[in-house]
Amino acid sequence: MSSSAARLAEVAERVARARASAGRPAEAVTLVAVGKFQDAAVIEPVLAAGHRVFGESRVREAEVKWPALRAHFEGTELHLIGSLQTNRAAAAVRAFDVIHSVDRVSLAARLAAAIAREGRRPRCLLQVNTGDEPRKGGCAVAAADGLIKVFRHDYGLPLVGVMCVPPAGADPAPHFRLARSVAEANGLPELSVGMSADFEIATALGATMVRIGSAVFGPRPAARPR
Ligand SMILES: *Cc1c(COP(=O)(O)O)cnc(C)c1O
């Protein structure tokens, strides 16, 4: 087994333990293995070991890397976890099965138009900027309920949940709870919270998707310039 596949198995085991201690049922938490900036050759052994759910942060990188991997391994589910430029919405609809970073009306409009055109319907999550950080993706907490209504009713977006990325260095728990309260208040079943450093806390607090990169693939190579 490759070291990444072995680490994935360990991480999955830790997620399962945290889930069971929280009294949550099996299958409640999906492990999204984040292969951003990693070569296809690094991702392939994890696919070969049977894992099928992966995350990428950039549309272009997914377009380059994933067609061959998907052709080789059936049933692969690809999640966009990074911020999405409006002019890349159609490409994202073509390349991804789940989009975690919908955070504004202009983007929702473009996604809805692309969904209608492409005959693909990726599930969408609202990203909420729970730490109110400048230059970070996600809508303001106060705007979340209103955006959810617009996404659903004006655009018919297949909205399934809420995602957040807490500020670096902050205690993540209050952020996870805030994202969860937005999801629950709006009857959205999915909660995408938790990364390598805090996925056990996230799992205990109700995460249904944890996005895990370095704990599976090791340190990331530097991002290539866009
Ligand atoms: C990179 C990234 C992750 C994975 O981060 P790790 O700390 O390596 O697990 C998760 N979510 C988002 C939005 C990311 O950009």
C-alpha cells in the first residue's frame, strides 16, 4: 500500500472513532481527500485502494488532472472546495459533482444557467465566512439565510448544505457551530467543515463532509501560478 493510501486508512479510522463517540451513525461523514497541487501519480494509489471522493481547489487543475483518472476509476466523485470565479462557473459544472464554495448571487445565477445548459446538476453548498475575514471566500453570516432563499427560489440551485473555513489559528469549534446553525435553520442536511488539523472536532460537532489534504497526501507542493 502506498503511504498516502495507508494514511487515508488511518484518517478514515480516526473519523470513524470520532463519529462513533459522538453517537452518530455509520455513513454520516464523507471523507473528501483533497489532492490539490498533488500530481495524478500521487492520487492514483488512493483511488487504487478504493477511495472515490476527492477535492480540488481550482477548476483548471481539475480539468487537467481528472479526466484520465476518472476514465480509469469508475464512480469517482469530485468536489470543488476552492473559491470559484464567476466566469469559470460553467467549467465547474462540467468538471465537478459537488461545489462547496457558492457564496454570491452572481455566481449562483451563472451556475444555474450552466446547469440548465450542460445537463449536469452538481450539488451546491453555501460557503459562509464565519470569521468575517477580509479577502476570504464566503458570504457574511448575516447574509446567509437571505442568500439561501434566493439560491433556492430564484435560481432553483440544488443547494444541500453549508461550508466554512475557520480563520487560521482560531479555535474552530465556534465556527463549525455557526455553520451548523445556518444549515439547520434552513433545513440543509450537509455540513462541510473540518480539515487535517481539526476533522475530529468537526466530526464531533456534526460535519457530514470533512476535507482532508495534508493528513492524507503529506505536505503540499507549492501552488503553481494560475
Ligand atoms: C486545502 C484545503 C483543505 C485541506 O487542507 P488540509 O489542511 O491540508 O487538510 C480543505 N478545505 C479547503 C477549502 C482547502 O482549501
